[in-house]
Amino acid sequence: MSIWQKYPTSSPFLTLHVRQWSNVPFFTVPLARAHGKSFAHRSDLRQAKRIVVKLGSAVVTRGDECGLALGRLASIVEQVAMLQNQGREMMIVTSGAVAFGKQRLRHEILLSQSVRQALHSGQNQLKDMSLPVLEARACAAAGQSGLMALYEAMFTQYSTCTAQILVTNLDFHDDQKRRNLKSTLHELLRMNIVPIINTNDAVVPPPEPNSDLQGVNVISIKDNDSLAARLAVEMRADLLIALSDVEGLYDSPPGSDDAKLLDTFYPGDQHSITYGTKSRVGIGGMEAKVKAALWALQGGTSVVIANGTHPKVTGHVITDIVEGKKVGTFFSEVKPAGPTVEQQTEMARSAGRTLASLEPEQRSDIICALADLLTERKDQILSANKKDMEHAVSRLSPAMLKRLSLSSSKLNSLSIGLRQIAVSSQDSVGRVLRKTRVANNLELEQITVPIGVLLVIFESRPDCLPQVSALAIASGNALLLKGGKEAANTNRILHELAQEALSIHGVKDAIQLVSTREEVEDLCRLEKMIDLIIPRGSSQLVRDIQRAAKGIPVLGHSEGICHVYVDHEASVDKAIKIIRDSKCDYPAACNAMETLLVHRELLRTPLFDQIIDMLRTEHVKIHAGPKFASYLTFSPSEVKSLRTEYGDLECCIEVVDSMQEAVDHIHKYGSSHTDVIVTENEDTAEQFLQQLDSACVFWNASSRFADGYRFGLGAEVGISTARIHARGPVGLEGLLTTKWVLRGEGHTAADFSEQGSMTYLHENLPVARVLPGRRTTS
């Protein structure tokens, strides 16, 4: 049941229509913070309680400027209603009345003209009719009621009440009227109603030039940008979201070759930007938006200017901003102590190019220096790691704590692995893979080169940092590292050591540690700056990155569902030993066994009993697959899914009738990571190795061997289950790509046409390694 109420007001500028539902509770949620200072970081925007959303004319109106963009409006209404239902206090400052009225008046004029012309001529055929220029104030008067009715109908779909408020500049100059406005707005917000505010364009005078700002405490209401800023400060809003038809603020006019979108804008940076033309509709431009935003910022309200017209992001632009994602330009009064992540990436790319041009021996020197530092500064590293462990002991699982922990033996092993990488780096960058004499004096080479800028995101694995750093150095790649906060202290000292080693040859900035509050999803959007993302962590982390990184390749695997198949011709000793190591050596590793497949003939045999006894002794929780459970009177808990990565002392046991059924099972439920067969039958083993389509396939060896260090790669950046580029443990070779170098003497394609004087030879030539800055010789 619904009732309609009209609330009287003493303020002449308020036209208020409120629809109230009996089932909508009126409640007041306390503000999340004391107002006074704006938020310093984007991530803080999640705390915003009171939010003003300003919809520019370009957002609300259609491209022909006659009528409203209904699809965009519907999407914006949905987002505002969702945030309102979360307990936030939402206000909308909207344009659109003029466009709506223009559409309506044009329709009326065309209709009346056609009727008059038909009466005057006595004919049904209409002549060309010209439309008069429509005055904006008349359009606003005709369109305001329709605009509000549209908003009300849309918000009704989400059981959200709305109210309309029309204001002019004079209303803010009159103290009594301003108090009435604030009082009304506070009452509406208290009742969980969304106020929809607009300038009263039917009576407002034309804007005066240069009247945007009139001192620190006053802002002239000349357009909806200034209105939104004034309203946000008056109402002590936490956040003002200004939506227009540009992505945000650029350091030069959008569309110019060197224009860069500014993620964050600081009040002192005004001199570093230039303004382009204003939007196709509306009376404000970007300069007006910036002035209004800075005024609001000074008043304690955070501001984000973003694009509200882009079809791919309109559906979530407002909610993305409130969630702290990198959308548009965020205005902040607090400059970060260090460089932004964009600046770090540019520094890394520049230094990375210098790193790639070094002699192989120089890159090897850097890696050896880092290996020495790991042992020389062992006490500092372990002290930092101890702090991380103390902070994490109550928050992380035992498996994750084991990953986080470092020891003297681990550091020694890391140092040995780095020296292996140093040796292999001697013949990596600049290696000639193919050389062809295309024609006389025209020679083509394919050589190895770095990929560019790598972003490695890792969780609870500080030992990953020196490993990946050494591989990046060896392959001449720039590196951006984002570690988990649980290892912040350890990562910091290890990164300092890596930069100390790089300083030997003046390339300190080639490896950067992202320590700002960047969200992983935001990093994945830097497609113009990052060439490859390598996630190291949980399957959930990898899946999230693969979903977020739409424009950047991701190297890795989302799951490590590894199988061990015990054939009916397996050795008892080998089977027990391999199963124990595969499951129990490091249960949290991605190459640990998760499913044990047993040949049906082994059931109720001493070998099977010994396997079960061993798993129980090692405290491994067993889940029964459907077929295995059918053989048991009292079975363990039946598995919920045969596609499960436990990452702990748990595993699934399932029964198969043959090697072929084991292969089929793995293809259906595995993750193409690492799978093992235990058998003494060589023919069976070879069939398994050939038929199984996994990155790593082993015979009579533990799944734990799927590791770059154990493969002799020195270290790995991860294990890839991708079908292209690199697969399995990815070491140095997986971080290289190729380029083609053609050397000629004025050759042209026309020389080889039917009328040309030259013919192709395409002779394969012997290859030799090319060093930076040197030409190869035949």
C-alpha cells in the first residue's frame, strides 16, 4: 500500500514531491567518519557515507541533444539505488530538463504547424516546415516535470523514494533560504529518500563571465558543476562524483598524441595541465569542473571526475568509484611520499631497456651480487621475516604461514639457485635462433629479446621476490612486483637488496616494488604499460587476475589439481614413496597431489592397505570418489567434486578400471598441471606419457619435481598450463620473445617482382649468438 504526501516548506525555491511506501523504513545511519578533511586515497572512498552524483548534460542527453539517453539513465539509477540500499545517503544533481523540454516543444510545434498548414492550404500534403530557435528557459520549464517523472518511475523499480528540488544562485546567497534547503535535504536523507536537485533553468539568468569563484568561501552557481560543489560542501558530503563525457582530467587536451589521463590530481598541479574545448552540450567545460572540484576539495569533500557515457563502463562507473577502483581522476590534497605506480612502471621500462643492452657478463654480475647479499644480510632478512610471522600467526593458516616463513637453509638454497640463473644468463638475450639469406646482400635474423615490463603478483611467498628478480635481470626485463601485505617487511628488505645489486651497473630502477594502496584489479588495467602479468598465489588470486587483465596476457595456472595413478603393475615401495612425497612433502604447493587414482585390481590387496595406512599415519584426510565409495560398506566422506584443489593434508581417492580410464579421468577433472603414473610396465607408462595432455607428465617420480629449480632452470616465475608461449615451469626461456632483424643494401619488394632484377634465395645460414650492439657473422 502506498500513500502520497506533499511536505510544505517556507522556502519558495523548493518544489517537493515525495512518494512514501509504508514498507520502507525511515532510519538514520551514523556517518562513517567525522567530516572535515577529504579522503587521502582512493581506497578510502569505500568509507564514503554521503555521496553527491552530478550528471552532466552530455551524460543525460542523447547525441542529437534532443531527448534523454534513457539507457544510460537507467543504469545510473540502478547504481544509485544499490548504494542507497547499502545504507549510504545519495543525492543527484542532474541536467537534462532543457533537452527533455526541447524534444517536447519541438513535437508540439511540429504538430501545431502541420494542423495550421493543412487548414490553410486545404490539402493533406505538407510543405517543408522550419522550426524556430527554442529559448532555453522555455525548454527547461517544459521539460522539468517530465524529467522528474522519469526519474521517479525508474527509482520506483528499486523501491526507492525520490524528491525534486530546484535552486538558483540567489537561494544560496539568502541565509534563511540556505538554512531551509539544508534542513529539507537532511530530513529527506533521514527518511532514506534520494533528493534530485537541479538549477531552476526556467528563471535563472544567463551566467556571467568569470563568475565561477568568488573567494574561498563562496562559489557562484552558474552551472551544475558549481551547484554540485556548493551542495556537497553545504551538506558536508564525503564524495562528489562528477560524470561527463570525458574519461577524466588529462595533462593535455584529450585526443592529442601525448595526452595522458591523470589518475590523481593535486591542487598544486594546475599549472601542468591545459584545457580543451567544453563538451558538446552544457554551459560548463573541463576548466569549470576542475575549479568546482578544487573548491569542493578545499571544503572537505573528495571528488572524482569520470566518464558517464562510455557504454562499456557506464553500468558500473559509480559503484567502481565508490569501491576505490581506478576510474576517472581522483582529486586529493595528499601527495604520496613516493612515485605513483604509473611513474614506477615508466621508470622500470626506461631502466629495463638499459638492462637489456648490458653485456651478458654484466647481467650475470648483478645476479651473483644479489646471491651474495642474500647470505651476507641473512640476519636482516630473517629479522624482517620474524616481524611478518608474528603479525600473521593469528591470521593465516598453517600452510600459508609455512609459505611466509624464511630460514637460513631457504636463503642458502635461493643463493645457489640464483647462481645457476647467472650462468644461464650468459646466453639468453640476443641469441640468434635463425639466420636466412633472403637474397644476395639481404640477410634476416630471428633473435631473442626481453618481453618488456613484467608484473608479478605474489602472496605470502617472499622467497619469490629474489627468484623472479634474478630471472628478470637475466632476461633483460623490467619488473614490477606486488607482494602480499602479510610479507611487507620481508619484501621491503629483499627489494632493497635487489636494487643494491642492480646499482652495480646503474640500473637500480629496473625492479620496482609497488607499496602503494594499488588494488590488483587496478594494476591489471595498465595495459599500455605492462606487457605480461605473472600471478603467484592461490587459485582464486590467479582467476581474479585472469578475469581483470583483459588487455594484458597472463602467464600461469588457476588450479593445481595434480593426479597420481597407481597401475596394477606398480611397485609397492615406489608407490608408497611417491604418494607420500607428492601429498605430504608440501601440501600447499600447486604441484602437490590432490587426487589418487587406483587401478580396480589393487583394491583389497596389501599394496592398497599400505597406501591407506601411510596416509592415515601422515594425518591425510581422505575423500572417496563415487566409484571408490561404491566398493565400501563404511566409506570416508564422499567427495563433493572431483575437481578440487585442497592445498592441505587432504586428497580424493578414486578407482579406475584401466590406464586409459585414468587418462580420461585426468582430462575431464584435471587442470593440465602435473600428473604421474606409477607402474613397472614400460609400454603402459609410455602410452600414459604420450596420451596425457598436461604441462608435466611423470613416470615413477613424485609430482613435486614440477619445479624450475628441480628442473635445473635455476628458478621459475611460475608454472604455466597455457597452450602457447611457455608451458610447465617457466624459467629464463619463458621470459624471452623474439624479433626479426633484416639487413639489406637498398633492397625493395619491387626488385623481386616479375619485372624485377632479383630472385629470392631463402638459404639457411649457420647461427652465432649476437651480443648487444654487435653484428653477427656468418
